[in-house]
Amino acid sequence: MEFKNQSFYFLFALFLLFSTFPLSFSSSSSSSKQNGGVRKSHRQSSSLPNSIIQSSFSTSFDFKFSGQAGPLDQKNSDHRNGKWILLQKSIGVSAMHMQLLHNNKVVIFDRTDFGASNLSLPQGQCRYNDEAIGVDCTAHSILYDVATNTYRPLMVHTDVWCSSGAVNPNGTLIQTGGYHAGERKIRLFSPCNNDEHCDWTELPQNLTVKRWYASDHILPDGRVIIVGGRRAFSYEFFPQNSQNNGIFYLPFLKETTDPKEENNLYPFLYLLPDGNIYIFANQRSIVLDYVNNKIIREFPPIPGEKRTYPATGSSVMLPMKLVSSASSPVVEVMVCGGANGGAFTQAEKSVFLPASRTCGRMRITDPDPVWVMEDMPMGRVMSDMLLLPTGDVIILNGALKGTAGWESAIDPVLNPVLYKPNEPDPSKRFTVLKPSNIPRMYHSAATLLPDGRILVGGSNPHIRYNFTGVQYPTELSLEAFRPPYLAPEHSHLRPSILTVEGPVSHGQKFSITFTLGFYQPAKELVVSMIAPSFTTHSFAMNQRLLILDVVQVQRLSLFAQKITVCAPPSRNIAPPGYYMVFVVHRGVPGHSSWIRMQ
């Protein structure tokens, strides 16, 4: 039996659902638009943080009933190792920085001193302070609509090159620093209902010092901490605390600076359950009590290569599993890839050293933590590491040799790698997935989307826009990677969220009503909660995944079920703001719903 049109299938399922259980819900309407020859069919979920939170489900894929229950063990499938889809041949700018917002739009930008981009600003808008050309009437930022696969130009006023960002509790992107005229700037981008009136706002106040290659993290009180940057051995806050204005010196950042190469920029930051900040730079890491400006713990260095920019490995804090009986969750940090010391100076001589193929995992909540090392299937520098709704990690983009910087790497790695942190057999943790045909080198980026796909763009290994006469041209395309869990043969296992009962408060229970494709008992259910990241230069800032404690699962009708979970217990574990909530059934996630932790 085969259903070529899943819309028919879901309509039939909902008819039966309502005939047995009078559940009331609404879904947002969708529209199909044409842009650049790409048909749009993904539907957008709405966000109602203080009432019932609704989510519509996508019907854009074919459904094939296989008669088998195994979620990810199908053979002879074209999708078992994932699938790449070209979304846009060109968006006019190179996707150097990305931030997903709670209205399912993605802010993307590169830099303003490239010269003219391939996308014009609306008539009458130009910049007159450009370092490359006198008058620039082209865009260096866009707003990409996930639901319709369309985009529109945005106006940034000063250079945002190699900057950083975080989303505040209201859903506004706080974007900090950059280059030259932009190196102390603070910019805001707030989602709004009428997109034509949404654009960048540059604040009159400045950062205390220049922040170029810094990292940002949202804090439990809703402020943002900005750490480091080139020759900036300090941290500061936005907004500033009236009692602690200015900057706070952090000798650790100076100690981890290598002569000529640095290798400690864009440090990896993670908020810990005790409210302190974990900071990793170069090969070392510490816990910072930022309230008292004091280092309270230092960890052993990671073996092997250098790991932060320009050596540029990547890192995630592995999913935190929340159990009501546990006082505090286990925290484990993972760092993968990077480059040898000296790789940057060697690349200047056109000698490209092999990238690191090692990953290190360390449980930083252990009394005596140590790095446990593993080998990836291939070496990697400048890769992106993202947490998937299943709790697995995907590693993509980057190069086999060299380091970050202009013309400093060769041999792009086209295959993503899936890593299963809970697989007991180390030899089975890594799986090589289907390759892209587009190199994503220096200045590429990736982010998780609400439907479980990975948005991938960028690559600009050269000064300014350079499309010809180079080995790896500037890349303006945008593509999506569909992980194996989105294969059509798993559609019958994929949950569709109908409602999330809100508001969602720390430490309180909340329920999610969902359906499955046909009558089947729900098994192996997981509810994951993911904070969207600000991704640039191989690090997804503010990314965190929480596995929520399941209290109860109820069957409501032939197709509808309700799962009740405990919300994260504190702001230290889940800082205030918007999160994607996924229901994962037997390793297959459905489309997420947005919730707001207040």
C-alpha cells in the first residue's frame, strides 16, 4: 500500500481523530510562492507563548508504508545516509553568520567591507561609510523565511565581520562587535509580524572595548556576556549591570594566546547548572564565576592539536538529561577537530598541515574529570557541530588540511558525520553520511531548523567577493541537509504536534498532544528542548539541548496521544527565552513547536 499524497493521509487521520475525540486546535495557513525556481511547501508553526502553543505539521513529503517498525535500520533506501537539497542558487550574500528566530526566519549576514554584494537594497538605501567602495547600495544581510524558502535584503550600517550574538528573553537578536567601524557596536534585530518593517537597529551606546572574534552567551538574568576577541583579554555584559559597569580582566585569555597565531579566539562558552560559565580556549578550559570575577576551577588541557580560532575545531555541550530525582544534571563537553600549532604560519607558505581527526569528551561535573579521546572517520578543521533533536551530533563543513584564514585550507570535507554519544560501542558511534557537492570552507555556517533539517550556507576563503580564478570561489548558495531520520520510510513513526499547553514555567509540568501516522502504540518517546544558536566560525553560540523528564503518556483517541513532561527546573539550566520542543518517537522527530521560558 502506498500513499503518494500525504495530505490525503493526514486529512483522513484527522477525520477519524475528531470522530473519536473532539480536540480543538488551529493551524497556521501556508502559502506556496515561487522564487528562483524553487517551490516552497514547508509550513510554519505559530508561537503563542502565554496561551496554547499551536504547531502545524508539514505535508511536503511522500509517505510510504513499509510495514516495518525499525526507525533507522532500513536498507536499500536512497535517504538512509541523508539527502542534500539546494534551496537557493544564490542569496546574494555569503552566509557567514546565522541566527534562527522564533518566527521561523533566519537572519544571515557576512560583512560590509567586501565591496558590492549580489543583492540590491531597496531603492534609495545606500551606505556611504564603506571601506571598499565609496557608495554601497547592496545588502550584506538577509532575512530568510524557512516556510516559504524566500528572502529579502536587510540593511546593516557598520561592519559586522567576525562578530558574535545571542538572543535575549524577548526573542531579539543582540549582535555585538565586528571590524573597524563596527568593532564596538551593538545591534538589535527583533522579529515582527510585518516583515517589511523589520530591520537592523544600531544602538547609540557602544561596547566598552573592541570585540572582534568574541563569543556571546545568554545568562540566567537575561543579560548577555561577551567574552574575548582579538587582543581583548576581558569580558563585559549587555545590558551593563549598574553596579558593575565596564570590563572585567580575564588573564586566562592572555595565557592561552599563541605567538603569531593566537588560537584562542571565538572561545567555546557554556552556561552550567550552577550558574557559572565554562570557557574553553586553545587547549585549556576553566569555570568562571562571572559574578565575583573569579576562576573557580581549571581542567586538564585537551590532548593533541589546538582547537579554537584560527585552529578552529568545534564544540558542543552534549545533551543534558533532566531527571526529577537528580539534584543537578551531568554536564559533558565535546570538542572535535582543529589544527596543529604552526598550521597558520605554514599555510602562509602554502604548506597545509593535516587537520585533527580527534574528538575529546569530558564530564566536567565529575570530581576528577579527564578527556576521553576518540577518532573521527577523517580529519577536520573549520567544521560545524550541531545537536540534533534525537540527542545525536552532526559534524559538517570544513577541510582536511590547513587552518582558518584567507587561502589557508585545502581539500574540503563534503561528507557530514553523525555521532551517537550514547552508543556503547565506540567503533559504531560515527557514521559517514551523504556528501554535498558544494565545498563549505572558511566563513561557512550551519544551523538546525524547526523541521529537523540543517540549513547550510556560506564559504568565503578569500578577501572580498571572489568568484573566479580561485580554487574555492566565494559561495552564495543556500542548501539544506535532511538527516536520515527524515527519510520517507520513517513517516509512520514521525509525531505531529497538535498543541503544547502553556505557558511553560521552570519546574512545572506541561503537556504536548501529538498524533502518529496510523494506529500504533507510542514507544521510546523522548521530548527534547533546543535553544537556537548564533552560528559563525564553526561555533554555535548558545546552543543547548535538554532531554525532559517524562511524567506520563496518555492515549486520547485512535491517533492522538498526550505526553506530560517536567520543564527545566531553573534558569541556570534553561535561560529565559524561546526554545524548539521536539517529540521524538523511536528515533524519529516531528516538526517542533516553539515555547518560551520566562
